[in-house]
Amino acid sequence: MVGEDWSYLCGVTQELEADIIIGLLSEESIQVIKQYPDAGAFVKIAYGLKTEVDLYVPTVSLEAALQLIQEAQSVYLEDDDDIEGEFES
């Protein structure tokens, strides 16, 4: 279980999504703990099925982590708009 010094960052539905966020935060030296709610860890280990993943960061890093995720999402969305414009007639 996550201790008092850790705060819930977000929950994602795919392991790959969790790994991308962890990579982003690791580049900024922000630690992340992955937890699988309920029986998720057992299901993942035993059957290799997709399962939800909750991410936690140190409480002192929560605001910085949220900011990094928000910035990454806005860059992704801006790039998406640029691509759509290329296909318009």
C-alpha cells in the first residue's frame, strides 16, 4: 500500500499509457508507484490481461507531475490540429 507521503496522480486503463506517463515523469526525476486496484495485479500476472493502473507520486511532486502531464497533453493536441490541417482541401 502507498504511504502517507504519496498522492494519487491518475488512473489509466492501459499499461502502455501508465508506462508513457512514468517515462515522462522519470525524465524530470519524479518517482512513480504503479498500483493495480482490486485484483488487477493478479489478473495481469496470471493471465496477462489488460487492467487498470493507478499512479502515485510523492506528495511534494504532485503539482509538478500534474503540470507535466497537462503540458504533454496540450502539445499532443496541438500537433493533432496541425496534422488535420494538412489534409483539408
